[in-house]
Amino acid sequence: MHTNALAGTIVEHLRTADKAVEAVLPTLTRKLVKTRASQINGCSFCLHMHTKEAIRAGETPQRLNLVAAWKQAKGFTAAERAALELAEQAPASRPVTVSPTTPGPGVLEHHDEDQLVALVAEIALINAWNRVCVITQQPGGDYQLP
């Protein structure tokens, strides 16, 4: 994948979009959303990367272990729960063009307009990354933190 010029250009654009989101959303919220979407999408590469980065950013292994069952777990804030709920509204099992019709009251209650835009972008971006990595069969387990 990395030897293809078009793939390289697309990856750079995805990275640029990721940087824009970083400035608006809390780091741990972003990492939780990326972890949950990667679980749903079955992307071992992204799951490995984002859990390692989350721990480096201060996330606890306990909360990361509970992300898959966050609805029944303690320890997630109302804003994190709203973000995770939104991330689950567009799972990989649905066609790419199907989107939720509303963000849900929790998201609007706990996130301002810029955060909502960033959260929607974050979910779209991680789904794009997941698809790239799954389709090109990028294995998880070898990611090294920069």
C-alpha cells in the first residue's frame, strides 16, 4: 500500500484531517472512540495503535478493557458515553452511505457545536482508516509508538 502514490496522498490527507480534530476533542475521548470503532470494524492494526496511544496519554487499561461493554460499565463520563453512542450509530456492518439521522440528545448536551463537528469527523476518519487497514490486511501487534 505504501508504494502506491495515490495511497500515500490519501494517507497524508487523512492525517491532516486527524490533526484538525485533535485540537477540538479531548485526547481520551478521541482514543475511546477510535478504540470502539476499531473493535466494531475488526481492525486489529488500529485497535493496537490506539490502545497503546491511549495508555501513553493517561488512559487506564481497565477502562480500555471495558470499552466494548461501555454501556454496562462504570467509569465513563456522560460526555464519553455520548461520544461512544454516536460512534456506534454507524457500524461497519451497515453500508457506508447510511448515517444516523440525529446525533442524539447526549451528544448535544455534552458537546458544543465544534466538538460535535470534530466528533463526527473523528468517527468518519477512524472508519476510513479501519477500512484501509482491513482491506489491505494490515496486521495488528507490531505498532511502535513514535
